[in-house]
Amino acid sequence: MSPEPKKPAAKKPAAKKPAAAAAKPAAKKPAAAKPAAAKKPAAAKKPAAPKAESAVASESTSPKKSTEESGDSERFGLHSLSPSPGSRKPRRRVGRGHGSGHGKTSGRGHKGYGSRSGSKDRARFEGGQMPIQVRMRKLRGPHMKKSMPFEPFRTHTQAVNLQDLDARFDTGAEVTIELLVANGLGTRKNIPVKVLAKGEITKPLTVHAHGFSASARAAIEAAGGTCVMVGSEAPGSTTP
């Protein structure tokens, strides 16, 4: 047979202390009186150094203004300048794959002179056609390489015809270069005026010009006029 379980022992109630004993405060020991430490004499304070008069004057005349007081949230200057949006573009980076748009041949195309290393775009190159300096007429020299273009060596004049002189000027008038320009003839600046024999002249005129054709000179003198070369002293001198 199994032994019977033991019953737990009943706890005894704790004895209560009398309330009078708990209410008594603990007696405090009298603290030993410490001798008063000798007080040190207070050190004499040094007088503050006066501010410089210039600093005081500057502070009074030009007080610092904060950005909040002035209302300027940002100061503009050389440090804050930047290009306007869209005016600058990033450089083209070639050879960075097909997705960049400049991959494989890096914008050089397939084959040809331009795809090789060291290729140069010569000035005035016209793609292989006859260049302009070869198409122009030449003034031949001692050697073909020394030949010069013909155009810069041409002499330019502006023509004034006899019929225009007869229509614009009265009998016996002295026609100068200034009068020609005032009447709408020979208006191109710094270009010599040459009288040509187009039309007829019926009035005796004294005509000043840089040049005369042979037939124009004969017609003016036949009408009783005179031909004067501009820059020459004697009237009626022949053209050089």
C-alpha cells in the first residue's frame, strides 16, 4: 500500500507589533558643530579694458543687418552665377555602347577616309569636286603653282553715259563728281567714274571724271564742251 500524502502544516499568524512602538521616531544624534572655515578675502575685480574708439564708432555708424531684417533671402554675385537653362549641353561621349546612340563606330560611319585615325577636315574641302580656287580664272605667272586668281587684279569703274549728262544738266554747266552724285550718277563710293559714249550730247558741258572713252571725248568736244580728268591740272589731257 502507498503511504498517505502528508498534509501541509498550518502557518502561524505573525505577531503584531504594538502601534506605540512603531509611532516613536528614531532618536537623532546631535551633529558635531564644525568650526567655521576662514573666509578668503574677495579678489579685487580688474576693470574691463575700454573698447577702441574706432570700433565703437564703426559699430554705432554701421550696425550689422541680418538677412531676416533686410529681407534678402539670397545674395547674388559671381559665386551664384550659372548659365541659363538649355544654353549648355553635355559633351558627346562616344563609344559607350549601342544604347547611347554613338556606339560601335562612334559616329565616324563605315569605312572611308573619315573613319580612319588621323583623318582631318581640310578647310574649303568640297567633297572631292573641283574646288573654287581651281575653277576661277588665273593670271598666269612663271610657274603654275605661282599663278594667281584673276579677279583681284581687275580695274573697276562705274559708267556715266552721254545721254544722262544731256538729260540732267543745263547748257554751259560745270559737271563735277559731287554734282554727278547729287543727280544720281556715279553713286558708288571709292570707285572711279568713266564717261561712255552711249546716247548723244547736244549741250556744251565741262565734265570732270576719272576717265573718258575716245568716242565720248570726241562727242563732248564736238558739242563745244570740255573734258577734265580728275586729278590733272590741264583740262583736256588724255587718259593714261
